[in-house]
Amino acid sequence: MANPPKFISKELVQQVLKMEDLIPVIEKAMGNFSKDEEGGVDQPLRNFIPVKEHKGFLGSMPGYSAQDNALAIKLLPFFPNNAAKGLPIRMATIVTFEPSNGSI
């Protein structure tokens, strides 16, 4: 049985990930992406679902990198009216999966 998903707070991410460490990793990932099929990255166009009743939408941005053995999706709800309620208008969540079996 797979382990339950772990929530990692924004604060912990900011504490652990440092920009100087991320830049070379991002450069490599962008290079792989630009190589099309040879780069081993599959990243379809973003998908957006309107939530008209609440004047918002939900975006989904999946991606897979064979070279990095990484499978993930970013979920991005966008609700501009949240500002008047004291809530963030964007609240992204990134879910990573085990590429070999799809577990979270």
C-alpha cells in the first residue's frame, strides 16, 4: 500500500529550496523541454475549466520528464473575487506522482 500524501507548506519549501540551487536544474529542464521528443519532456497545453457561478477558473498543468523520472501536475484555482474576502486569488497545489505506478 502506498504511503499517504504529504503536505509541504510554503514556508518549508522556501526554507529548503534555494534559488541558486534551482537555477541550473530549471535551465536543464527548459533545455530538455526545448528539444521536443529528444528531450523526453511531455507537457501538454494548460487546461482551464471556468467556474462561472463564482467568477473563477481551475487550471491544470501536467508534465512528465523521462530524463528526470518526474511526473507531476500543478492545479491552479484562480478566483479574483477572493481579494475582497481577504483570501489569495491564486492558490496553487503541485502533486507529484511515482512515474512507475502513478502513486502519489
